[in-house]
Amino acid sequence: MQLRNGRLLSNAPGQPRQLKSEHDNDRSLAMQIKLEATEKPSFSFRRAPVAPNPFLNRDYYYFCKVCNIEMPNLIAILKHRKKLHPDLAAYKKPFKFPKREPNIHHPKHYCRPCAHTFKEKCKFRAHLRDRHHIVIKGPRVVRQNDILPDWNDPEFYCTPCGRGYKSKYKFWVHCRAIHGMERPEKIALKVQLPDLHDPNLYCRVCDVTFKSHRKYRAHCHRQHKMNYQVPDPDSKVVSDTYCKLCDKMLCIPKSFHIHLFIQHGVENEAAYLERLKLRPDINDPNLYCCRCDMTLPTKQQFEIHMLTDHSLHKKPLPTVQGPAPSADDPNNHCSVCNRTYKSKSKYRWHIRKAHNTTVQRTFLYDPNHFPDPLDPSGYCSVCKNQYPDRARYRAHCRYAHRMVFPRIARINIHPNASIDIHHPDFYCAKCDHYYGERKAFRTHIKNYHSLMPKSKEEFTEQTITENLPAENV
């Protein structure tokens, strides 16, 4: 230590260095006291300036449907779901760029966090909703709200939004969704229903032309509620649901009437009886079958249709001398031609073509004989045919033999087993079956076992607490 001019100097490394004397200290202390006495306390009741939140101006927000909580970004909601909902937070593919924010209005439907482009806007929005947990606030605010677009604009251009569309359908969807418009009624054309027998397949109400009769009649049925006129309950002409025009069995009368209207253009019972009397022309230049009300695309398909469905030949075929072979030969062997065919269909086609024989269908409806619908082997005792699985066998009984039976309950292999609705491998213990995805597994246990798994909205605070680790509870 050194003493210089009444001041104490210290060179010790651990002690502070003093350069002022005691007199200077007293004077400085007095000045400090004086300043403290005269200085006014400065208290501000104003809030500190808050930094602008960039997430407030977005058209979307991240939302946890289980907890009903909004999240600021993708990373936050992923951490939240991984911590509180581990059974719902499992994804096969991770995000490539989780810090990027997506552009929900991207013209090419490109997802920036996933680096993936979608073909359609609906799939892109579904991806944002399911994968990114994004909730879109609503459609864009239109600047010119007092101006509405022209519904019948020929160029499909929206004047308020300044945007054009490729098709009339997309333009109309935009007018309904964004501007809240409805389709105006056509005053000039005062008609209620289209002409079902229009030769040009033109709907004068909707101003649309169709390519085929079936599509035109389907449009009249769905859009304009045109349908087959149901006959009187006492009438026995159309008592069953079997279509004699195309040799097809329908399940219920309603489906049978819709089939007659759309497929064959039959409006009532009288038209159905008249159609049964018609005989198609094998030499029709337009390849049109008047009985089936169907136009075939090629000449070969038209001849095959006439031969197989109506047993009509365009010209006499060269027949083989000798008795006609049996169409039900189990080995598909033609005894006249001494030739064996690989399939039943080719063998029966040979009999029609080469031997000029009308071959009936493989099954015939007999109201006195019915097969057993519960046969475990799938064997039809009437038709003598074996089917590989129960679904095909029951379909054969329904359409070939016109049988109507209730749905068979699923047989449980292990009826006393308990089902874990949260099984990671989607395994049903009672049926001893694994499912490929969670949705199919939940649908199965709901429909066949009457178990109601909790949805995302039904999770409560108690369920969330049970999923937490022991250290966080």
C-alpha cells in the first residue's frame, strides 16, 4: 500500500482501489443527499410498447381440437400433442421444414413445411387441417362488397375479385361461397320439367346437353326429381323386383323403379309392358337396342349383345352336323368338335356361334327351390356351383334366386376376450384380426362390437391427466 497526498492507494488484487480522500467523500455524499432530496420520483403508468404479433394478421391459426386451445405455430402444437396426447401424435413422415409457415392461398397448392404439391385445392386444405392442425378463419374479404358478379358471365370472370375461372362450375361455386349468391330463376323459359324423350338429350331447364341417354335420365331423376310412376298396390304385373329386360334382380322395389327409369327409360307400368313386346333389330345402323334402350359403341359389341342377351344372329351361321353338345359339360368339352375350352364362358360362346344354339343362363330362377344362405362351404345346391367366399355366395343367392334375407352377424372367434380400443397395432381380440389403419379399426369395433371409442372432441381433463407421465401429474 502507498500513501500519496493523503490518499490511500492499494495494489492488492482482491481489494478495490480508492482514489478519493475522506474530505472528498464527505462532499460527494452531501451532493448526493441534496440531489436525492430535490429529485422527484419518476413513475410511469403507461404500458411498455408491445412488439407487433405477426400471427394476428394471418388467415388461419393452429388449434388443438382435444383441448380447444390455439397455438402460435406448428412446433408448439406438435410439442403439445406429443406431451398431452401421445396416442394421437404419431405420424409416419416427419415435417421437412417445420419452421416454415404455409401459404393457404398458394395458386399451385404447395405446402412449404412438407415441400409437397397437391393437385386439387380440397386435398391441400384437408392436408392443412389434418396434418398441420390448421383452422382457416374464413374466405377472403372482398374489397368491393357492394358489387356482385354476373352469374351468366360468358367468360366466367368475377368483377369484384378481378379473377377469372376456367369452367362455369368453378365460377358458380365461387359466387356461392364468396359472394353468397344463389342461382337466379330463368324467367324467359317458363318450364318446370325437361323433356324426357328429347332426341338431342338436351335439358332446357339447366341448359346442359348430355352424351348418353342413361346420363340424361339420371340427371332428370336426381336434379328434377323425375321418377318411375309407382303402380297401384293391387296391381300384380310388376309384383317382384326382377327386371325382364336385362335379366337382373334388384333388392327392393324402390331400386327396381329407379333402375327402370334410368337404365331403360320406362316411366310407368304400361311402358314396361310395351317394352317387353319389342324385338330388337339386328341390322340397326345406329347400333341401338330398342328393348334395352341402349346404344353400343362398336359393331362387334352390338353383335355380342344381340347374341348373348337376345339370342339373335345377324346371318345364318355355319352349323356343325350332328347333335348339339351340352352347355353344362363340367369339363368344357365339345363332343361334336372334340375340343376342350379353358373357361366356361368361352365354351358357351362356342356353342352359340358354331352350333347355332340358344344357350340359357347358367342359373334359372325356380320359386320352389332355394339354396341354403348359411352354407359354410358356399355351395349352391340348386345351380351346383361352388363360390370361394361368403360374400359372392350370398350375392349369387340374392340376384340369381331372388332371395331376401337379413344381415348375418359376425361370429366372434374369442367371445370372452376383451378389446383394447387403443391397441397400437389395431388388433381386435374377439375377431382375431389386425386392421391396417386406425379408422377401419374404430369403425369395426363400433359397428360389430357396439363399442364407442372416444373421439377427439370427447377427451376431458381427466383423460388428458391420465395420459401425462407420473412426474408431470
